Amino acid sequence: MPRPTKKCKWVLWATLVVPLNHVTQEWYIPSYSNLKPNRISFGAKGLKIDVNDSSSPLFYALQKSVPIKSISMRGRISRFSEPPKTMKEGDIPDDCPLRLGLVETTPGGPSWLQRLVSPRWVKDLFELFPNQTIKKVTFLTIDPYRKVGSLRTHPKNSLIIEQVALSLKNSGPFQLDYKFKEPLTTQAIWLQSDGDDSHTRFFVELESLKLETMN
């Protein structure tokens, strides 16, 4: 008598290359209502973020929610200075040269109350995805202040989880390769550079951004 065979489920992974040298319709560049925005430019060398005592989000909308298994990001940070060694933990500003966020959503649009009381960045995402509700944002951060592996829920919004993926204390090139324990079903990519708390100026040049996704 033949033995029953198990069905194999094949999972195909593909690499999505995010365009950085020109603006496409997937890019959305909003600003915070109470902060000076960063200056964003796209060119032959990639995406450039000019931070000057400023902060603003930058969203790249995916055509549909896809599981993301890993990310690979390469670039350079210029004119960034090392924080003082005497800085105490309580004095650490909530600034980072670069955060990369994966935005997870759930079906169903927001309620009128959510539209009314949500922070500006959530309302911006509501505009991008009117039939979705924000579930969670997982940030991988390049952080000059905290140790790699440090994890926190953002003190101003419980939807945001941050993990330090790379420590960079001075200007120079960077390479960030990160594989998630479980794929994150992602609707948008969020890039964020901040210098408003520390009143600093620096430049971020993003040369390459690749996402390993499931077809």
C-alpha cells in the first residue's frame, strides 16, 4: 500500500529595490505641523535628506501589503558629530540620523474619533490608505546614543516600536542588513531623520534600499 505523501508549499521570495534617484508616485513627503521639515531631494547618487534643526517623515507606499523578510540599506551620513561622552541617559535627545519603519495595517478604515484625535503622521497614513487602520510601526534605527539591540516602545505613541539596529557615532558610510525573525506584513516604508531636539545639522545620503518580500 503506497504511503501518503505530504504536500509541499513553496514560498517564493523576491527583492524589491526602492527607487531613490527620482520621485515616483509611491513617495509621499508630508511634514509635522509644529516642526521645521527636512529638505528632501532625489538625484543620481540617491536620496538626500538635509537635516537642519528639523524633522519630518518620508513615506514610500507599497502597491499592496507584503511580508518583508529582510532589509538591506546602504548610504552615508555627513557632518554628524559624536554626542558628548558626559551626556547622561536622561539628557539623550529623541533624535536619530536615520530610522527605517515598516508600517503594518489592518483592513477597515479609521473611525471618526481616530481621525479626530490621531497625531499628524497617522492622519497622513490615513490619507494614503483610507481603507486601512494603522496596526503597528516597527522602526530599525541608526542610533548614536543607544546600544545595538536596545528595544523600546515610543513614549509618545504605543503604536511605534523601535530597535537599534546599527550604532553610528560619527560621519561616514553605513551598511545595514537586517533579517526579521518573522516576516512583517508591510503596507509602507517610513524614513525619518531628526535633528530638532539636539538642534543639529547633518546630511543623510541613501544610496540603496532593498526589501526581501514574498510574492
